[in-house]
Amino acid sequence: MDKNIHAGHRERQLEKFRRVGLDAFTDVEVLELLLYFGIPFKDTNPLAHALLDRFGSVEKVLQADISQLQAVPGIGPHAATLLRLEEQLFRRYMIDRVRTLKDMSNTAKAGEVVTAYLSGKRIEVLYLFSMDVHWQLIDVKEVQSGTIDRVPIYLREIVSAALAASAYYVIVAHNHPSGNLRPSRDDVESTVAIKRALESVGIRVIDHFIVADGKYTSMKAMGILGNDDCADQTICMEKNGGKKP
């Protein structure tokens, strides 16, 4: 009987999605729709409300651990796995979308690439983006991972990764799962140490990005890296008559 009650509603919601996409759906309806595929033959609207009440937003629901999701009554392993898969699938999509963006010659272009790789990470990680002499991206590597609010910095590993990639320039990036985009004192001090270590082997650090909630901060733009007032490498080249700084 339960199946017959909700079959019509489900089909109407699915047809609505096929016709107009998710823009016409509320947050509750988005989660309700997703849960159709993890919980057959049951009204998923109350579960969608429960998830939003517990986590606060669709984003936070999709970022929750499977164990946290299953703590919500009515959310079993299949539904929890489906919700986690959605967030991971979106991150994969974002990375695939920027794979062809090799030109890292200005902050906006580099920021788009960096944000795709680090968004959605729930612990702090440190990434190294290596470029050749023409500012073309040649390697992306997660060099360190840490905890919810800290990532250890091992200069030897960072230098080794840059040398292994035959990098001429590098961009360093790490995330703040807390959502705070401002660099801490440790962030500034570690940036200076990384810059010195890489310059000692002839590799230049162009920028250090902090990523949080799908946005980024450029330490270059903030003037933290020093020695160069150019936050945008295209502008730098123009100032230098078309030459790399």
C-alpha cells in the first residue's frame, strides 16, 4: 500500500527533474529525490527534513561521514553510501573539468584548478602543482595529509616531489575544512620555509593558495610571498616586456 501511495509523487518529481533540472527544487526536494535511489517504496520527504535539521545544508549532508548519516533514523547503509557518492562524484567532475586547463599563468586560472582539487576535503591536505618554464601544469600531487585543523610540513618531501616532476615553478595549496580563508601564522611561516627550501634547488614558488568552501585565498595577492609585487603572472610578464619574472 505504501508503494502505491508514493509511486505517483515519485514519478512526478522525477519527471519534473527531467524537464527543468534541480533549479526548480528546494533543498528538501533535492535530498528527497536523491533518496529515491537508496530507499525504494518509502516516503523520503521526512528523511530529507531530518537530514537538513541534523546537518544544516545539502552541502553538509553530502560531506558527512557514512556513520554520521546512518545515525539519522531511517538512513541505512545504501542511502548513506549514495549520499557520500554524490559528493565524491561532484569532486571527480570538477577535477575532470579542469584537467585541460594547463595554463597557470595568472591567479584566476590557477585558483580554478587548485579549488577543484582541494574542495570537499574534510582533513587538511597539502598539494603541490608543478609547472614547466612556460607556466604549463605538468604534475599535481598531494604531498601531505593531516587532521581537521592541521597538516604537517615536511620540506624534504615537498622538494623531492618538485624535483621528481622536473618543476620550474610550483604553486603550493592547502585547505581549511573550518571554512576560514585567512592564513594563520603557521601558514605564513611554513610558506616562507617552503619558498626558501625550493629556491635552494632552483625552483620558484609562485603562490600559496588556501581553499575553503569552494573559494580560495592567494598569499601572493596578499603580499605574503614577498620579492615580487605581481599577484598576476600575466601582469608580471607585461611589466617585464613579455619575459618571465
